[in-house]
Amino acid sequence: MNSDSEQRAERLLEQLHQWAMEAIDLPREQRDAFVVQVAAKYYDDAVRNGLTTMQAEDWRKNVDEWLHSLIETIEVSGGAAGGHA
């Protein structure tokens, strides 16, 4: 059985993937604003859940970077339609 932290990490990865797929469906010029909005939500949630503003800002930056990387990976692999193997 997965530990609580493993389950949270799995849920986070699933949520990030879902948001990356939503971003892929947007026009390119709207993607950055979408990612900023998602990352800001994580910042706000982190502060509400007791993280310091510095910790929450690190968390926001991580979410931003993870989403951008995931979006890029999905695009390179062929987007929502699948890869080009």
C-alpha cells in the first residue's frame, strides 16, 4: 500500500498532467497565462496550509517549471493526439 505522501505525489502528478493537457488545448499565446494562474493557485493554497511565503513561492516556481516542462514534453511527443514514433 502507498504511503500518504506517495498518494499525494501521485495526485499532484495526475493534476499537473490534466492541467498540461488543458494548456495544450489553448492557443500558444494563452498558455503562459494559464500556467501562471495555476501556479498562483498553488501558492495561495500553500500559504493557506501553513507554508511560509518563501516556501510557497518556491512551490509556485516548481509548479510553474513542472507544468512548462510537461507541456513541452507533450508537444514534442505529438500532443494530445499521441507521439510520432
